[in-house]
Amino acid sequence: MTTSTTRGGAKVRANGIDIHYVEQGTGTPLVLLHGGFVSTGPIWSGTPYSYIDHMDALAEHFRVIAPDTRGSGATVHDGGSSTLAVLADDVAALIAALDLDRPLLCGFSEGGQTAAVLSARHPGIARAIVNDSGFDALDPGSHTFQMARAMLSGGNPEATESDPDAAAGFLMQIGMGDLVARMQADYDEAQGPDAWRRYFDMLFSRWTHFPGYGFDDLRSVETPTLVLCGDRDGFCPVEEAVRAYRALPNGELAVVAAQDHSLSTRKVSTAIEFLLRHV
């Protein structure tokens, strides 16, 4: 059952939770998966980490369905596990609930990680996939797990649990204060007080451990997949993008010059060109 929301968009019951999503455009369905910290909320307009400002460009070609990840934005986490496998199963359930026939899939950062795990857990569910900077978690020895521990604890790379307030202060110190302020306003408005703190706890359990799916799991993924990254990405380096590309039977690789771990018009245009070839 799908219901409208005062935030804009709608909610649908899938995988045991009410998933909030926004929709725009017509034609071949494209499920668009945002990265960590952000959501589909309008407060993220003008930031380089959200698809908000690229929705019009994508909707010119596709029926875009963009959900809020479990625990983020207006999608409330019901407790329990929130691993990448759970997020992948959320997307699979969303696709089924909306009766989408092998949609296209595009995800940035954690959204790309979710797309990779989804492709391994649910073979053939998508007709083509864009994994934009979401392949670092496929390496059990990735430096990003330690980076996440430090970031989500307030600076301790050996931390065993999150410290949301210390993490917020740490992010502000490294120039990410605007992101923290927007996340706090967005999540608490949509879900109630302290939603952003609960989200930090979820991220710590998810971002500091290998998800159980690695580069070798991509070898069985027959779905055409574009591995997309920037050449200055400190989280997902080009070398790991090449590993993902080499593992995929039907993979393609695109590296955007002078691009860090963020979204851009060039990246989105590259994704659109790839997806149109597989409609």
C-alpha cells in the first residue's frame, strides 16, 4: 500500500518498514540510491552529495524513484540489523512493492555499495546498474573502515561504538559543518528529536565492518554495470574501481577528471549515457 506524505513524495510498505520515496519523470523506471548522511529531502539542494539538483536531468529520460535509505530522511528504522544486506533487501522489496519490471539502478557512495550487494543477493533484478564511488566496502582491508571509525566517534580510529555529538564536532572541524547542520534539521524534522543521533549509531555498525560481499562476488553479476569514480576520490580510489571493473563480466569503467568523492553534472551525464544504452 502506498500513501502520500506531507514531506512530499509517498511511502510504501516494503521489507517490514515504510519506505519514503520521491518520484519524477516517465518511462523506464530508475531507482536512485543516495549516499550516507543525506536523503531525498529538499534541504539537500545545493550540496554536492545529493541527487536533488540532478533530478530534472534524470527525469528527462527516466521515471526516477528515489527512496530514503532505512533510518535516513523520512524512512524510519524499526530497530535491529541495518547492514548493507538489509539495505539491499529493502530496495528489492521496494521494487516488488511498486511492481517495477527490472528497473535501472544508480547509486552514489553508500547507494553504490547497496547496489553492488543487491546485484549479488538478487541476480537479474535490475537491467543495468551504475555504481558511483560505492566499491570501497568490497575490500575487507579497505582503509575506509578505519576512517569511518574515526569520523563517527569523534576522532578515535580504534573506537568500538559511535559518539554522535563528538562525531558532529569532528565533522565540523574538518569543514563539514554544513552537512551536519542539514542532516540534523532534515532527520529530526522528518522522524522526531534525536533521529540524527540514532542514524550515527546505525552508520557505525554498517561502515566499520566488511559487509560480507567482496570483489569476487561481482564475478557472478551478469547485469551490465558501470563503475564510475573521480580521479581524486579519497574514499574510492581509481585502483579499486579497476578491481571492480575487472571482476564484472559485463562491466564498464568511467573515471571523471578532477573529481573527488561527490556528485557532479559530468558524473550524472556519464551515468545517463550508459543507462540509455541499456534501456
